[in-house]
Amino acid sequence: MTIAQIVGENLKSARKAKGLTQKQVAAYLNKYQPDYSEYESGLVQLDYEKIISLCKLLDITPNDLFSVNK
């Protein structure tokens, strides 16, 4: 499993824990849902600004996002 896939899985778990849809998170990032979906599937890597924005939205830390021990 690649780091992008690990981040994607952790992102998906955090999003679901907050009760948000992909469409809602995509709108928060000013993106379309299919584009956001690529982050969760590990096809596209997040840049620093998106990591910080998503962590704030989802109430997680970057360590949570990159954790391989979940």
C-alpha cells in the first residue's frame, strides 16, 4: 500500500466519522466530488494547504492522516 493510499483511507475514515459526504468536503475545498474522490482512493496526493484545511475540517492532525497504525 502506498502512502497516498494510506492517507486516502485515513481521510475517508475521518470524513465518515464526522458524518460528511465526499460532496460536502469537495465543496469545502472548492473542488468537484470526483476530484476529491481521487484523494480518498490514493490516485492523487494532497498538497500541504489541502492537508491543513482537511485536518481543520475533520478535527484531526496531520499525524492522524499519515498514520499507518490505524
